[in-house]
Amino acid sequence: MTDNLLIHVDDIIAGYIPGVDILNGCSLELTQGEIIGIIGPNGAGKSTLLKSLFGLVDVRSGKITFRGDEITGMKAHALVERGIGYVPQINNVFATLTVRENLEMGTFLKPGIFEDRFAVIAEMFPRLAERMEQRAGALSGGERQMLAMSRALMMDPQVVLLVEPSAGLSPALQDQVFVRTKQINKAGVWVIMVEQNASRCLQICDRGYVLDQGKNAYTGTGQELLTDPKVIELYLGTLAQAH
């Protein structure tokens, strides 16, 4: 293992229902400083891969390590303590709670760090700082996505796992999400993101993985995948048309 290797996923098989595998031998690496993009058709196992990383799906075989320590099957709260954050696609904010209360939930394991971490988040997401007493359910779609990302950042993670962060947003708000993701990365948080907006994802990521039927179909730098004729023909053409 190299010193800058954070996450190593080795040939995992995983699924939700006994006897039905969604992932059929997926592998992935994340090194320091990177944004990793995971793309592919619907049902390819993209979100399942991140859920497996975060202890939300049963991993039946294979191995996941974080900084050289095995974390396969570890519970989500233990992964948060180790420095891994997770932002799901749906139900990613507490709609009846205020922005402040949502952010407080982000530090429930270490409530004493709230003020220091909030100062960092307020600088990164000033619009949220202006809406601290507003209920999350009254925020716009883009603001809710900012809040979900901010809550994951409250524990000062080393890695954040993003599931479809641009889903359901207008093109302008999608752009904001990708800009914020780059901003988070520049602040020293490494990112693994699953995205249906494949072309835009590959534009900002350092490396990408194309999944198909629960397996790695193609890997390469974001630019390599963007310009690979087979990836364009099989994946980007169809996926890009929807955006």
C-alpha cells in the first residue's frame, strides 16, 4: 500500500437480498487529493458500491480498506468516526428541523466541535449561514443539497461519498453542485461521487470508473473516459442526452 492510498475496494460482491448480487466483483482506489467519479447505466450498481463502502449493504466477499485498515462491513457511525462522510441522494436532510439543527445532527458524535466546524461551513456555504433558523423543508432543492453536503462535512471527514448530488436540480443548480464539489476537494476533502450526469462528472473528476452489471467496465482519467470512443458510444451518448 502506498502512503497516499486512502480507500481500496478489492473485488467485492454485494447485494440487498440473499442470493441476489448487485455488485459482481467491483474494485476501486482513492488516493489523496482525488475526486473519483462513478458512472454507468441505471442498475449498474453505482449507488450500491457507495452504500457498500459505508456499511449500508451486505458485502458477501472481497475487501474494503481505509488507510490500510479493513473496514468491510463496519457500521456507518464507526466509519464517520474514522473520517468518512456520506451524502445520500434522497431523504438527505431533516425537513422539519432548522438548518442549525441539521448541522448539529452532523456533530452528534462530537458536539463540542460544532462552533469551530460551523465557522468553516459558513465560509464555504454563506447562503446556509443566512438561513440558520429556517426549516430545511422550506429550502430550495439546491440549498437542501448544500445542507446535506455541509452536514456530512461537520465531522471534518477525510473522504466524502456523494450519491447523485445533482439529481433533480436545474442545469444551473447542477453546475453549482459540481463547483461546490471541487471547492470541497480543494479544501482537503477527497471525494467519491456517483453521478447520472456522466459528462459533467468526468469533467471535474481526476479518475473515473464505468460500472456495468455490477462490474468495472472501464477505468481511466476523467479526460480519457470523456474522449474514449467506446465509452462515448455505450454510455456517454445515452446518459448525456438526458442532461
